[in-house]
Amino acid sequence: MRISTLLLSGCFCLVQLGSVSCTTKQNPNEENNNKRSTPAFLADEPSSTETTTNGAAAGIGNFVKASKAATPAVVHIKTSYGAASSYDDPYAQTYGSPSRGGVAMASGSGVLVTSNGYIATNNHVVENASTIEVVLPDNRQFAAELIGRDPNTDLALIKIKADDLPHIKLGNSDSVQVGEWVVAVGYPFSLNTTVTAGIVSAKARSIGIINRPSGNGYSGSRGNTGIESFIQTDAAINPGNSGGALVNTNGELIGINSAIASQTGSYAGYSFAIPVNLAKKILGDLKEYGSVKRGLLGVSFPSPTAEAQFLQQQGLEPGVVKGVYITGVLDNSAAAAAGLQEGDIVQSIDGLQLNSSSEFSERIARHRPGDVVKLTYLRNNKARSTSATLKGEETTVTAKSNANLDKIYSKLGASFAPVPDALKQRLNLKAGVQVAEVRQGGFFEHIGIPSGTIIAFINGKAIDTPQDIDRALLSAQNGMIQMMAIAPDGSRVVFNFSLGT
């Protein structure tokens, strides 16, 4: 079954919700690890909100106290955008869509995380905005400054000039349990503060929504890796809730609401939030550097949507294999230095059992270059352990030589050729590269991409020559590739695969 997944202030895109969900097992040392990784500007300031006790075990009676704790710290964000044109829209450039004009307005939500005006929200709430206005629950209005944003996680940090503001206490998303009661707070449909309640339905959920094309094309991000390990809930969330708070019954922030699964554009039973433990690191980097400093291990593995199928093709039972199957190791990477090899199954990171690649990606994404991670893995059914010192993106990208490009093409199992001019004219295309051959055993064969398919975009960049594909594959940050294509029958498809993390 295919349903629409919607970034809460964005447009539709079709995805297949086929990723593996899992419940995170608490590491005994996790509390100390979280304290070490929490940015100082978030960790050192006590919360101004009221909290209750018995968080995970609390019942419906504590919704009132949780709401009182959270609502003063959740703000309404209003954005405006200058005149848009087809030049800003790569989809329009490729397919010849007419240009647009005028000034657009949008809105979302945000969460005050400090008393001096730092606000966490979604990247897609503020991306490309010409002005950002924040309205507090007491109706005070402020112009906001964009501190930084990260399309890879759909997080952004903005700031208003104010002091002594109510702000929320950060919880621990690793300790959240499936079935636990949660409360969502935001401004759906530009209404005043709205509170809804539900339970946690799943954890470490990957739905392929970050950096996917919207209804009219790709978002403004280019060549970024979508890191998804969402908390899935059934709390009612609608457009406008983007960037709002997901809190436990203690009133502690456990997630930033980001997306819904819907066929209509309104809430239909499923919503997704970015876990706060990932957000702590991202927001800390944005505050300190203005961008994210992400440590990379340098391994590739099946994307979440293809994980079970890939394991079956290797003769492994997805329900039996506990861990992440490594399909490749980049030269000169942290993983190579640590001794990891293709075919290894990474079972834990820093003592935490891994159950899916989305969980693996999130755990690595919490670290900076230079951080050391401890890994246990299986090789030939024998348990081993190692430590890896993560490297930075620039080091990893530089290591992707032409030899590595050959490895990437080998994994793809495809070759490419220019699209004949007559076919471009017939399909009204301005760009694109055709799949000339699909080889047995490659990724394209595994997911059913036939020869004759036209690749229009890779990671949001229009593709017009085979050399464009080379450059896009080599420059892909963190190794996640997203391709937008036109099938031989004329249908438009989007698919993702991972080169590594």
C-alpha cells in the first residue's frame, strides 16, 4: 500500500512505508553519554517549566500537568517568502513548468529551549524564508534570526532577542517506550496553542521523507543525507504542527514534530517526531558553528526500505539477523582503520543493540569528527569488537577517488547514456540521463529499475550528462543517494540508497 507522507508545512510526496521499526534498548551508560553529548547551551540551564513525576508510567490524569509544563514554551512561527520563479525550482526547470510569482506566507511551530530566546524548529519551516516572525503564547511578537539549519535531519535553530522566557526541559528519547503516553503541542492550521495526546507507536522509524521532492520539486537542500529515526505516534498532528513539541507526561521534550502520514493532507493516524537526543547534538552544532559537524564511519549498508529484501538475497533471515549488514567500506575511512570489512554485521554501537540501519545512522549522527565509537560485529558467525575514530565529511569525500567511484557503479549495477533529443522533446524534458544497461546483482536490479529509465535528479541536482552522475555520486554527503527518475511508462519514481554513514 502506498500513502502520502507530508512534512507538516510542506507539500505531498508519495513514499512506501516499508522500513523496519524497533524499540531502543536502554544502555546502562546512556545517561552519562547523553550528558556528555548535550551542548552546554542546552545542558547548563535549568528548565523554567513545571514537571511531574512517574513519566513513562503516568496515565491520562497527567496530561493536564504535562500540557501546563509544555505550552508556555511552544511558539508560533510565521514566515514569508519573496517572489518565486521556475529558476528556483529544479523540477520546473527540468519539466518546463510555468514560473510562479508573488509573495508567499506560511506558518509552523517552534520550541523555546533556553530562556534567552533560542528556538528549535524544523528546517522545512524556515528554509528559504525571507522573514521569520515568532509569536509567543502571550501574543508578544518578535523578528527571529536564523542561526543555522540542517536539511539532513530537518532541524533548524532560530533566535529572538528576549530574556527570562519560559523554556522546556529536555528529556531522554532513548528511554521512551513503545506504548508510552505522549502529548503533542503546536499551532495546527495557525490556530492558537493546541494540545493532543496519544501513545508512542514505534521508534527508529524511517519513512524516506527528508530531502524528498515536494509536489512541485525538490526542497532547497542539495546533496544532503536524510537521517531518519523518527518516533512514531498516534497523537493528532496537522499542517502547522511542524517544529512543535512532543513531550512525555513529565512535560519533558522527547521529540520535535516533523511529518504525518496521510492520503488527504490532514491527520490520518500516524505522525513522526525527530528524537530529542539527536536534536541536542544538531542544535548544539548549529549554535556553536552555524552548521553541523558530523562524524562519519565510512561504511555502506542497505537503505531502510530495502534492508529486509537485501538480507534475504544474501541468504539471511531478517528476523534472525540482529544488526546492520555492511555492504562496503570506504578507503581511508574510520571503518577501514578499525578493521571493518564488507559482509560484517555490526550488532552494537557503544553497547547499544542495533536492530535497523536507521537506528545505526542516528547513533553515528550524534557524534562529531574525532569521537570514538565502540562497535561489536559478527564476521563468519564469530563475534568481534573494535573502536573507530570518526572522520569529518571533507576527509571522507576526499577519500572517494575514482577507484571508489568504480565501486559505487558496481553496487549500482547500471551504466548511463545521454537521452536522445527526440525523446526529450516527446517527454518535454530539459535534462536527464538514460539508464543504458542494468546488470545482474546490482542495486537497480534489486529494486526493479529497468533500462530506459531516465534519471532526472540526484540529491536535488538536475542531471544532464553521465559526468553529472559521476560528480553527484562523489559529492554525496554521508553517502546517501536519492534519485528522481522517469520510468519507461512515463511514471515518476523516487528511490534512495545508502553509500554509507
